[in-house]
Amino acid sequence: MDHGGFEAFVRAELRTSVADVELYVLDEIGKMESVSSLFVEWATQALDSGWPALATVAAKGGGFIGSVKSRAGVEIVQVSAKNRTGFRKHSSHGNCAAEAALQFGTFVV
């Protein structure tokens, strides 16, 4: 992972006004992203903002990954080969997080 490039991206996102946001899409909360304290700070702010959030989250992992999955109000949808076709029919947004959820299997609403 290009840690410097990743953090530059996160810094740019931190400059986005919350008033400009209707939905946060976090594609993805995984082991590599959790290493970045800046990402963890930004993702926590996004999840605490009161705006809806959609995220793909690693199926396994403690720390930040576990804390996201155990937050109050979080709905976790496991996407599998058996249910992903029906899920895709209901997910017409075409966003990266939904597509990643179809591929990797953990989805947080």
C-alpha cells in the first residue's frame, strides 16, 4: 500500500464539508486501512456524523474493524454466493462498496 498516497487521499476527504455529504461510502475498512491513524480518525468522524454510511468491512479482525462492526445501529449483512444475486437486485446504486461486498462478503449498513 502507498501509505503516503493513501493518507493524502484521506486528507483531501477531511476537507469535504459535512453539509456536502448525504451518504458516506467506505470502501473498505480492512487491515491495511486500519493501520492509518488518519483513516481511522476520518472513518470514525464519518460514522459519528449522523449521516447514513455504507461500508465494506473485513470479515475478520479486531481493533478498529471490530469496533466498527460492534457499533450501535450497525446492521451487518453477510453477502454470499447464495444471496448475492438477490442483493444485487436490491442494490441499484452501483456503488463501489456494494460491489465489493458482493465480492468479499461483509457489508455494513
